[in-house]
Amino acid sequence: MRYVPGWLAVVSAFSLMPLVALVGTEKAQAQSKDEVVVERLCLAGFSAAFQAAGKVAPPGMSTYTCSCFLDQINQGSGLDAAQSTCRKRTQERFRM
């Protein structure tokens, strides 16, 4: 099975840009409403990117990627840095 190269860039075009307005700089101990919204946007964008490419993501890939992205943002990373970090981690974990 072949997977989408550069999928995270496609995902960001669909859903990740609104993250700046939603996440902010505060770190919440429990998942806030904003984090839930961000995670849902990320998952929807991830799904849309793979569907548009006619591909199927490996099980767990979308959840792993979006959790990584949200964690990076919560740790103070910018969008580009979070995207780059999570792209690398996901590629390593799912051997892409």
C-alpha cells in the first residue's frame, strides 16, 4: 500500500492555519474546548487529505499526528516547527 508523500503539508492547507487563533499560549492541564476543536480540525483535515489523494492512512496515524501537533503547540512551538517535528516523528513511526 502506498501512502501520500507530503501529507502533512496538505493537511495544514485544509485545517491547521486556524490553530493560531484557537490554541493561544496558555497551557491547560486538561484538554480545553479549544484543544478539542483543534484536534477535530486536524483529524478532519488529515482525513480529507488522504481521501482527496485516494489513499488510506495506516491505523492510528491520524490520531498520533494530531496529538503530536497539539502537544507541540501547547509546548510553545510555532505552526511550522510543530508541523515539521510531527511530520518527522510520524514518518519514523509509520515508516514512510
